[in-house]
Amino acid sequence: MENFAPNSGTKADSVTNTARILVIAGSDSGGGAGIQADIKTVAMLGGHAMTAITAVTAQNTIGVDAIHPVPTEIVLAQIDSVVGDIGVDAVKIGMIGSAFTAMQVAERLEQLRAGQPGLPIVFDPVMVATSGGALADEATVAAFGWLMDVATIATPNLPELKRLTSEEDPVAAALHLVGQHGCAVLIKGGHEEGDALADALIEEDNMTSWQGQRIDTTSTHGTGCTLASAIACFLAQGSSLSDAVARAREFVRVALYAAPGLGQGSGPIGHADVRLDVGPGPRLNQVTVTGSKYERSVDFYRRLGLRQIIDSPDTGYARFETAGGVTMSVQIDADEKVLATTAIYLECDDLDERVEQLARSGIAFEHGPRNQPWMWREARLRDPDGNIIFLYKAGEARRFPPWRMQE
């Protein structure tokens, strides 16, 4: 693929437009935060993550057991290596490792931006892990000013904001940083007490705020890393700063809901289940069909293996979730005539075994699995109201058949 900057306008509408995100951060052996969370976030948002690892940590959901900073010259070498070959469309900075590394990275990014004016740089001033372990000493925190001088936006939580400025009022603290360093500041309100939360983006001439309800979960490890990486990815894809923050917040919130519940402490969030909720371009992730009898339709789709997530018999509406996050609904309207002009396709890796199992349970198929000329294997059936459904297996032939149009 050609190297180009997504935010430059080149090939702006192409689905192959891959944002190249350089992540400068520490590694989290537990996989919930740090480089691991950054890579998962960028990948889920359609970007390509490159890394300059600043520290190796031994940590899990309970705490940080050990930290080994990577020598500054190796951090810089990683940056130079990937930028010189692959290029970069945005930079995210997390755990920085040491004061000297902070100063040297800031200098390198300043040089990089001299050749790429407007290059987005997102700085998450990581000081303490969600589990409580310290990730930056006083000298390193004092050197954060160098990074804010080159950053487009800094994303401190409330304790970090207070430590950076000694200001008690968050807005006053953010304005202090904006005035001193010239970067925008996102005040993250997750450490506030109560169920109502607010985040605020403070810029030199504008303030944007978002309100939301606290999500009841202990799986919050890596939320700050994820938010900052998502902002970087959206900026690289051409979003405005406020829009990038809004979309990144939505990514984090959905991932909190989808947390897998791992570990004994503050667990990781569910990056893998956000691929269809937030991202670039139109996404086909919801289909609705008409039915005539609520209980009959619900029973049929649950027997197919779909998980029901909305149950509203009074309104005649049920919604189901498929593997991967796509949803489909049944809207009951006894007076509507169902015309089977559109087919629903549900892909199954275990197609033959699943069809056999469903047939044995009493679900009737119009035909069993058949190989088709278009390289799909399909079994056809109808729901109780006559809507056409295919269970199929296509693999790479769905998106990449030999006759795929050349871009």
C-alpha cells in the first residue's frame, strides 16, 4: 500500500486509507493497558499501530510488580525506524519511562512536526496505573512539560491534572496548562464521585463538555490509554479535535460495557467487541425484519443461536446480537404482508454441523449446505413469517473473491 497521510485529503474516501499511528508508551504484561491496549484500539478503529516501547512492566489487574525502563537511545531508534519507512499520521504518547526520555522524545517529535506541520500528537500523562502502582517519578512528571509543548492535546485525569498544576479547580488547572504549553487539555472526570460524570475539552478559544452516567464495572484498566489512542486514530482519519474526543469517549464507554471480566482486580475493558460500534465510514450493523407473532419469532431466532438483548412484547419488538456485534431485530406487525425480497445471511464457521444440529431440533431447511458458483457454501431456510435466511460459509471469498474489483 502507498504511504500517504489520511488527514491530507489524499485518497480521503478510499476504504484502504489506513491511518498510521505511532504509539510511544510502556508495555503492560497483563494486556489491559499500555502498548497492548493501544494496539487493540488502533486495530479496532481500522488504523495501523507502530510502537516505540519506553518501558517493560510486570503488572496485572492487581498491581505493578516491576518496571524496567528502555534506554532512551532505543526509544528514539524505534521512532526513527518506523517513521523513516512507514511514515506516521498521528502520535500517541503514554508512559514515558524517564525524564531524559521525555525530553529527547519531545525534541524528536518537534523535528518530525517541522517536516509535517499539523501532525496530531496526543499526550496521556500517565503517572499511576489503575491498580494504584506508580508509573512515573517526580523528575519524569516534571519533564512532562516538554511533551505538552509539542502536543496537540493532553488527556489528564483529575489527580494527574492537579499534580501537574497544583490547582484545585480542574478548569483553572486546564486553562493553566493551555496557556503555558499551547496544547488543548481534555479534563477526564472519571475520578469524580457519584454516578454523573463530565469530561471537558479546553482549548485556547473554546470549551466543549460531555456528560454521561458512570458505568457500573470494576473493569477499567486501560481506559486512559484507550481513550488517547482512539483520539489519535480519529485525528489521523481527519476528525476535528472535538469530534475525535466525542467518538473516542463512545469507544471507551462501549468497551467498558463489553469488558470480559478478567483478573482479580481492575480488569481490562472489551476492545474486541467495539469494532462495529465506532469507526470510520458507514457500517452495516443492524437489520430489522417484520413478523406477525412475537413469541414465535423470538423462539425461532433464539433457536438459531442469536442472543436476545431487547425483549419488548408490549411494543412487539425484539433485538438480537450475533457473534461479532451485529444486531438484528424483529418488529411485529400482524397487518403487514411480509414480502421475501431480501435475504439475511448469517455466516457460520461450523456450517454443516450447525445445520445438522438445527435440523434435528425441528427447524426446517429449504435446502442443506451447498457449494455455490460464487465460492460460498449455503443452506437456505425461512423464519415463521417467510423471511429468507441463509446460513453460509464464505471465508475470504466474501470480501476477497478472485473477481473483486481493483481499486
